[in-house]
Amino acid sequence: MWAPNRAEPGQQSGPPGDGPDPHATQSLMFLPLRVFAAPALVLATMLPVAACAQAPMRPCPETGVKHECWGEVTLGENARYSGEFRHGKRDGLGIYVYPSGARYVGGWRRGERDGEGIEYRSNGTVWTSGTWAEGITVRTHPVDTARFPFSLSRTNKQELLEAEAKRLLSSEFSVPALARLPWRERLEQGVNNILRRWLSPEARGLEEIPPPTYPAALALRQEPWESDREFETRVEAARNQRKRLIDQVEAEYRAKVDARNLRVAQYNETRQEREKQRAEKRRELTLAGLAIVAPAISLSLEGYDQQSNVLTLAAQVEGLGRRAFAFGETPQAFRREAMTSPAGLRAVPDFRVTDAGDILLAAVTVEAAGARMRGVPASGNPPPLRPASAQLAPPEPPAYIAQTSVSVDRNQVEQILYRDENEMLRKRLEEQRLRQEQAVAAADARAAQETARLRAEAQALRQRLESGEGRKPPMAMAGLKAHALVIGNSAYEGNNRLANPAHDARAMAAKLRSLGFEVTQVLDTSRTELVSALSRFSQSASRADLTLLFYAGHGAQISGTNYMIPVDIRMADISQAGLQAVSLNSVIENYLPGKTKLVFLDACRDNPLMASGLRGISKGLAPISVSEGTLIAYATKDGQTAEDGVGQANSPFTAALLEHLGEPLDIAVILRRVREKVMQRTAGRQQPWEYGSLTGGELVLSAIKP
């Protein structure tokens, strides 16, 4: 909401009725061409069109959403806005007139004052001027009233836009860092700076929408004076109300995700369109920049053919060489001055820029003796000059992908606690319990079958490796791009705190760096921080050949699915476990790029959710099936728990990994040695286990670093 600098004398401090536009719809946060935003944003979006006039903006329709048009709307008590609209919002150049006749003329963005502008009193004198951002004055300073006149209409708006664009473009080429350079370097760097910003649209409102927070579980108790029927009615009413709240939360979340996905699609489309227009924009910028840097031109006499009455002058421009130009049918006074003092003549070059970025001196206009004559090249084609801007590499765009909304599992978030349940509620809960048990039994059966198959394959592979049969040559490890994400969660609430995960993560990060990995380390992460770290790692490791995930902390399996548990999960509210924890399968499939993936999970420590008694939560981690090229190592077998190593520097599993990862052996041999070391140190209580299947030759991590 707009916050005024101060009120006009005798007037209220804010514009009456300057609330949400009744014609406005939800902003799509799409980047239009604007001239009155903050200077950096203006240059990034508007300057490439400064060299050519913009087409006049069309009037807004009487009905429907106002977009890319000039219109007027009445707001509140006789206040009105007249100016540009985009996506139903006041956006661009506009004027806001108060009921008193005072007004603001300047830039708008998404319905708020944004950019430079002027506040006028009702008599047309300036009250204040400066720069606004999101409706708030950020700086007061003088602003030329010619740029934002008291009376603004659609007819004079185009002239203001062109003048403002030229002013800002000139200021870009006149910054101190460029002003001292020769004109060629000044032109190249100025064009490159503007073109890079133009190729990278503003990415506002494209962050992923965080998961919704659902209403707390019901906790009702029958009062001594309350009959069974009355209690049943109250419980049913509370459940229905909670369902409506859940539906509302889900609907709002899906709407936010859909709006964000639309903005992402429009952002990607805008960037693709600008990349297609890149050559044309470079040409326009080069022409506009030449007019600003104004390279000096000197003339000298080349000759005069009296028979054909053709005067030839030589034009010299730094960087473009010397070029002869012919002037035909020239007046005698023009020839006399040109032949006697050619160095004192005023010459105006006529440049041309090709799509490839070549600069040509196509013609020269000379003023002498009150006459203006245009000279054309005497012979041949003019020599081109190709600036460095023609070879400008496009900026690397950030990765923005569509987001999928989630749905609530009502069997988990609905927990009704009360005394002396009636028959109807008991029957319903019993049906839910039976369905859950059937689903868990089916998942356990599938997991058992998959475990048996994987164990048989692993045993056969061990036998072949030990006998030397089927041994493949090692992979080419030198120069391999290897990235690792190391996560350690210790700071859980209450008695669930763990001693070693943070120590384990630091030690593992140092070890992997010594082996040549590029390591991303995060400690004691909330769910939001964990998801953000996964997203950043997915982007930074997008071109990796090998990715490695090491996780130390609490882990759990719920209904056969494995989860990594953030430190901010509420252990006392088990209904949030399936929503707030992070699925291991999702992490492997969506956030670990690369052809080869290694996952080390030291996360089978005591499951804090087991004490809750919630159905579907089992001891340890569940077996997992992953795609080819992935190897997952558990700190202990599925269904078992691992030791934290209390009193030791690291857990048994992490300590063994740190000892053996640097050995010049295949990863399969390394993990066998780790298993032996852990079983020895825990007296057989803990047995590490692996799942997955790597392809190719031997994978020797110690050979990554050249």
C-alpha cells in the first residue's frame, strides 16, 4: 500500500480510496517494457528499444482485464487514475488525481507507485519529487517537470517515453567507467552491458511455493454433563469444519502454485523470445550508441572533376579507416569553402549496422557555405568494423521449472482423541485401520520380494568379483565432474537430539573435498532449508558426471517409504510426519543429476516416531529400488537401527567410510571393507547394506582428483 511522504497542507496524508483496484486481477508478475522503474530495471527492459519509437498504446476496453493499454478508472471518493495498465494493474506511466485536485504523475508497477515521479499541489506547483519503490518513497530528489507534466494524456505520453528512453540510454554510455574510453571500446562495453541485462528478464515471484500448513488434529473430550448423542454431534461438526478448512488450505495452495507456474512459463517464454530478437536488439543498440558516443570525423580534399562537377572529399574516422566520398552537383560556394579549408567543415556520418554486427560508414553529410550536401562512397564497399559486442555470449539463465501441488492425507491429519467413543466413530476408525493394515501388508510383501531379488543379485555379483569373472576395466576417473551434497541434522527437539550427525557431516565434507569433489554442506536444516539446499544443489551439479549424497540424522519409513527428517519437525505431532519429512525416493529421482549416483545414509538411528504408535511407521529404513547407475548404502540393514557412536568422534558407519573412501579400490570393495569394520566394532549388532546397481567399469573415488 502507498505510503505518502507528507500531506499537502489542508489535505489528508494519503489518497482516499487508494486501495485495491476494483478492475484489477491477480498480477502475473510478468516483465513488461517500462520506463519509470528503478534505473537498473529500466535499463534492463527498456533501453534496447530506445533507438526506435514505440508504437502508441491502445485505449483500454470498457470490459474485461485491462492489459497493455491506456485507460482511466475511478477509485474511492472521486479519486481517479489515468495511465497505463498491465494484467489489470496500474503499471507503467500514469497520473493519480486526488479529490482535492492534487495529483501524482510518474511510474507505477503492479498497482503501486514505483520509479521516479512528482507530486503536485492542486494549483500545479510541485509539492515533492523523487523515487518510489512498491508504493513507498525511498529517496527525494529534484525531477524535471518536463518528464512528468502536471497534465498528462495518452497523446503526449509517447513523446515522454521516447525522451526518457534516450536520456537513460545516454546516461548508460556516459558513466565514468566508460566515458574515459576510446569510442570503440565505450560503444562495445555499453552495448554489451545493456544487452546482457535485456537477455535476463527480472525473476520476481518465481520462487517455489512452500507446502501448506494444515489445521491441528482434533482433541475432543466428552464432558460429564454431555450425552453420547450430543458429543457425537459436536465431534461430527468439528470434523466437518476441519475438513472445510483443509479444503480451503488446499485450494489456496493450488491457486498459488498454478499462478507461480504460469509466471515461470511466461518468464521462460519471454527469455526465449528475447534470445530470438538478440541480433536485432544488438543492431538497434549499436546505432543508438553511435549517435551518443559520436566518433569524430575529419575531412580532407581528395580532388575535383571540373568536367563532371564532382567534388571528392576523404573522410577519416578512427577505427573505420579513410574513405573517399563523392559530392555531385555542388554549388560553387560550397566547393570553394570545401577546397580551401576542408578541415574546418562540419561533417555528420551516416552509419549502418548489419545483422552480424558490422559497422559501415555508408555516407557523409557536409555543411559548407550555408549548404548541406550528402556524399556517397566514391567506389567499392566501405570497410566494416566488427565490435566485440557481436560475439557476446548469452548469460546463463536460472533454472525455473513447474511446481507440483500436494494433497492432504486425511488419514494422517485427522486424529480424534476422546473418551467413550460411540459405535459410529469406532466403526469408521476400524475401517481405516483395516485399509491401512492391508496397504502395509501389501507393501511389505512387495518389499520382501524385492529384497530377496536384490540380495540374490548382490550375492552373485560378489561371487563373480571374488573369482575375477566379469571384472570390468576401471572408469576414466581423471577430470570427472563430481559433486557432493553433505547433510548433518543433530539439533532435534528434546530427547531426540543426536550427538554426532553434525560432526559426521563436517568430517565427510572435508574427506570428499580432498578426493576432488565439489561439496555443498548444510547442517541442522529445517524442511524449508533442506528443500532449498536440494534445489540449489540440483542446479549447481546439473552438469556433473557423478553426484553423491551423504545424510546423517534421523530417518524413518512410513508405509514402506523412506524419509529424511528435518530438525524442525514436531515429534509430538506425528500427523505431520508424512507431510514435513522429505522422501528419499523423491530426492534421488529429482535432485541428484548425473549418470552415476552414490547415496550414503547414516540415518537408521532410533526412530523418534516409533513411540507414537502410528500405524504404518516401522523400525529402521525400508528396502529401496532405484534406477540403473545408482548405488545406495545404508548404515545398517533394512528394518534395523544404527548406532550414533555416543562418546566417539563419529558414528561407526561414518568412521569406517572416512577410513576407507580414500583407498585406490572399487567402491564395491570399499563398502565390503566398511561392512566388516562396522560389524567388528559393534560386535555384529550393526551390518551395513547396499542397494542398486552401478554400470560401467570400476568406480575408484580416490582417482577423481588429478
